[in-house]
Amino acid sequence: MYFQHNGAPPHSSHEVRNFLNYRFPGRWIGRDSPHNWPARSLDLSPLDYCVWGWMKELVYSVKVVTRDELLSRILDAADRIRNSQQKLQRATRTVHNRVAACVAAGGGIFENQL
């Protein structure tokens, strides 16, 4: 298994890199990692191009007023997404198309090919 994270500064601190080197030796992807993740690279993760937007839409469809309400909406949205197997399967299948387009583009920009 590989661990992948984005290039957020807190994710690339010395302590985090040491932990990832210990927990996932040679098997993590990110800034200053064994498998460097280039800045502004396109993401192949269905979480980034599908699920997070879907969750935001469910959570923020109506203005959130309190912290407890936000937490409740996040948990409800996660449950709705988890139980939407057909939509999740469709999003997951899309990964194959994105990977093929990325390979065809030689690892370059491929979103315009989709």
C-alpha cells in the first residue's frame, strides 16, 4: 500500500516525513518523498475530483449556523455517500479513464482529453 498526500506545508514537516518514512518506507507520495508529487500536478484520486465536491454540496446546500450542525451534516453526508454504491462505482470506474489519459499524455496535462 502507498500513502499519498497533497503538498500542504503541514504535511511536509520534518516530523511528518520521518513518520511516513518509518510507517511507509519507500511507499509514500508527496513533497520531498521517495516518489515526489510535482507541484500543481493533476490528481487521479476520485476523492479529489468527485467525492469532496459531492460532500461540500451536501453539507453546504443550506447555510451552517453552529459547529454541532456542521458536524452532523458532515456525518450525514458521509453516510449518504457511503450508501450511494452506484454513484461511487461510476466515480471509481472513471479512474481508469483518467489513468489511461494521463499515460497517453506522458504524465502531462490530460484533463482536456476527458
